Amino acid sequence: MTTTNNLTCIINLSLELNQVKDLDILLNRILTEARVFVNAIERANMTRSMILRTIEMARLRDSKETGTHVQRVASYSVAIY
């Protein structure tokens, strides 16, 4: 191999290594964003669960008046949330 070919090979290898590093950085960013998204979904599910339990407790306390009011307000809250 000539010196020019050797230099070309070295440059190509260097470029490939940089692409691999860039890909690794990109994959790490994607994984981080995915973790943030999963955590947000889990928090939303926990919040929804707590709201539904609170609604059920209020309904059981007074199912005739408070219960229907809670159900009505809950449906508005779900629509807004």
C-alpha cells in the first residue's frame, strides 16, 4: 500500500469512529428521553389512580347527594385532565 492509501484508510477509520461515537451519543439521548417519557406516564397513572380512589371514597361517604356531585365533577376533571 502506498502512503496515500494508508492515509485514506486512517481518515476513513477516523470518520467511522466519529460516526459510532455520534451514534452512541444519539442512542443515549433517545434512552434518556424514553426514560423521562415513561416516568411521566407512570406519574400520570398514579395521579389518575389517586383521583379515582378519592372519588370512590367520597361516593361511599354519601352516595345520594355527594356521590352524584362527585361523579359529575369527576367527569369534568377527566375531560380537563
